Amino acid sequence: MTPTITAFRASPDGGRGLARDMRVRWALEEVGRPYDVRLLSFEEMKQPAHLALHPFGQIPTYEADDLVLFESGAIVLHLAERFEGLLPADANARARAIAWMFAALNTVEPPIVEREQVTYTEGDKPWYAHRLPLLEERIRHRLGQLSGRLGVRDWLAGAFSAGDLMMVMVLRRLEGMEILEDFPTLVAYVARGQSRPAYQRAFAAQRAVFAGNAATGKPARHRA
Amino acid sequence: MTPTITAFRASPDGGRGLARDMRVRWALEEVGRPYDVRLLSFEEMKQPAHLALHPFGQIPTYEADDLVLFESGAIVLHLAERFEGLLPADANARARAIAWMFAALNTVEPPIVEREQVTYTEGDKPWYAHRLPLLEERIRHRLGQLSGRLGVRDWLAGAFSAGDLMMVMVLRRLEGMEILEDFPTLVAYVARGQSRPAYQRAFAAQRAVFAGNAATGKPARHRA
């Protein structure tokens, strides 16, 4: 059965592929699996039908046969464990690649999300301009450490893995903040991720939603 | 070979078991594996020897034979996949339990850490008192959703799993903030986790470090 994922009907990123469905689309393309997409409005995401799939009312979800998953990290890991292409075969090497998924989601992403959200939640407050440098310093600290570890390597742990997929997507959230640009090693790393054919297919598919190509009422079907 | 984990020599939580080594200690106790602990000062955590193990200079790390892991989520997942006791046998049920690990670390924990950190980083700023209610509302929103999903269940996805272990530890970070108390379902859930014998052994072991019992210079060895 072709799995179905959910995505924003109207993504707030305007088709830039920053929403979390892009992580799952990219993973599906890397492992060569077709998928269907069900688009949701913000109102639909708050309804009981969606909350039954995703307790926090977000996207993406993943439905395949009798399995329903939420959390992009969990979905990508599930795909990586079930199909070839996102994790090395050796058990220790797999564990190391998975560690980078957690590092992306629990160590690198939180300060980036914080910086991103603050514009929406506190942009009109008198302290906003004072807090921005504090938030950016936290991000720079993490990026410096990440850049140091990556060094001259192409990918974080051997061959390209689910850890890199997640880290590249997390770093992409910095677009427009003029922070990543101070770390050329990481700029090149993100560009390497974006140049992968699977990334480009996934990006085009989510871009098509924004362009209205897939907003026809019937589910979009993607053949990887 | 007995694995070695790292932990704070002087934990800022004063022996309350809120540091991330507690997650790994608990997991090791649940799967019945002995472990050694190497205690680190904040100064030692910044040194190249430790940064080689943990690119972000934090604790815990996990060393076993030629495997070195960082990120508490990755270490707990590795233990859960390698030994019995933290994940169900059925593949779909495993994926669902792992989804709750990611939910704990990427959806529930970030606003809690933000609330925790702000006292240290912005406690002296004029906007501190204005921001606290904003931060607490974000936490309450997530706790309401989590409480609704847990409902009358004992655990989030069937039997106790690594997903519950991680969620209980993330919720424990709210101690003293007077937020969790408004969600009796979650208070009872955390208490259920804390009443597990494996939790209690892990808690006693980290508490012994604070009490000075393990700060003798030689590694503490724990027989699960």
C-alpha cells in the first residue's frame, strides 16, 4: 500500500520547503518509495480527525497499512530502518548516524526554532531588539561546534545518512537570518544536501503544492 | 565489556536527577546492564578529549567497545534496540514507541528547556517578568495535548517503553515551576515512572554522586 503523508495546504514558508513534510518527502525519495499527500488547512489540523493521528495537531503524519506515525524524526527513522539508502549496514555505524538525527532535533534545532518563532510571538514587544543578539549567539555557538566536527568531511558520519538529511533540513531553517553564512563549511554542507537528486524531487513536489498544481482536491501521488 | 557513561562531577541540579545522564542510567537499569561512570567537571567537558566524544561538549556520552555515542535520545534508543525491556517486539508497535521519544525530545522538551534557561540567561533583564507567562503558556498548551492523549492509559503506547522513559524525564524538568501540577493525569504518569524499581536504582546512583559517595576518583561501577 502506498503510504500517505500530511502537509500544509498553505505552507507559511511560501513553497521554500522549510515545513517538516519536506524531511519525510526527502527520505521517501532517498529510499525510492512512492507516496500520497493529504493537504490540510490550519483549521483541519485542529479537528479530532487529525488529532487522532497527531496528538499535537501538526504535520507531517505518516499512514501505511495499520501504522500511523507522527514526528518527522520518527517517520524518517522508520523509513531508514525499513528501506535501504539512509543508514549504513554496520550496527555501530547505524547508531552513530542515528545520533546525528537526535543532535539535529534536540541540540541544533531548538535555538533555531526559538529565533524563528520570536519574530511572530514577540516581534511587537519592546525587548525584541535586545533579545535577538542573545538568541543568535546561542545558534552561533552550536554552529561553531558543528562546523568544527564536520571539518573537511562531506557528511557527518561516513556516507550520507538520515542524520545528514535531518541536519541539513534543520540548518535550512536559518535561511534569511544571516547566521549560517558565517560558517562556510556548513553552507557547503547544506548545498551538498540540496544537490542530491532525491532532495530536488522532494523540493519540486512540495513546491508544486504552493504553486497550486496539487491543490486540486484529489491527493497528489508521487512516484519516486 | 562494561560500557562507560559520562556525568557531571557536580550536577547543577543538586542530586535531583534532572541531568541527562539520568535518562541513560534509567535505560541501563531497565535492560539490566551494568555500567561504569566517568565524572567530568565543566572545565573537563570543554577539553579536546571530551569534545572528541561529544561534539557539543555535553554529557552524557556512552562508550562500549569501539562504539562512542552522544545525545541521550540516541543512547537510550541504542540500548532499547540492542537489549530487551524498552521496546515492544512488534515492528509497528516499536515505531510508535519510538515516535514518543521524538515527541518528548523535539516537541515537549524545547519549550520546557526555554523556560528553565531563561531564569539563568535573562533573569536580570527588565523583560523577564513579562516573558514568563508567554513561555509558560507554550508549555501548558503542549501539556494539555499530551494529557488529552494519555487519558486513562498508564503509558503512552501500550506497555512502558523508551518513549515513556524519555517523556517522564522531560516532564520532570518542570519540577518547581508549578505548571505540571495543573495536569493531574501527567502528575500521576510521572509518579508511575518514578515508582519503577529501575528508575529508583538509577536515581540512587546519581544521588550518590551528589552525596560524594562516588566522587572518590575511581569510576563508580553499577551492577544492574
